[in-house]
Amino acid sequence: MRANASDARTASPSGRTADSATRSWRGGTYRTLDEQEGKLSPAEQRFERRRRTVGLVLGPIVLAAMLLIPFDLDGNQHRLLAILGFVVV
């Protein structure tokens, strides 16, 4: 039996659905808390909200601290290290 091509959930030859292909194109597996509603327990939702809030506050602090700490690096390397610290947090 052949799947209807207009069906949004039709699997491609790679086994991925059209929804997952669109999600992948939009930015991988990242989903907002609204998109995850019903899939996370209340404890997981609280954890995700707190994790994102801590990252929002701590990220810029780490960036500023790493820019102010004198490392034995080139200027561009120093800035890249600070940005990497921001991204990791």
C-alpha cells in the first residue's frame, strides 16, 4: 500500500516523517516548553524552567568574568574563550 504524499505525517524513504524533517530544518531537536506540553511531568517542567532561568542569568555573568580574567591568550582567543563559556552555560 502506498502512502498519500499530501499526508503531513508521511514517512520519507529515510524513515523520517515530514514533521520531523521540518523540525530538523528549523533547528534540530530543540522544542520550547509550550511545544513539550503534555510530554513532560510537572517536575520536569519545573526543572526545565529553572535551568533556562539560571542560564539566562549566569551566561552573561560568565561572559563578563571570563573577559575580565587575564588569561595568557591573544585578544581574539580570549574573546572566543569568553563566548564559549557563555554558550556552555
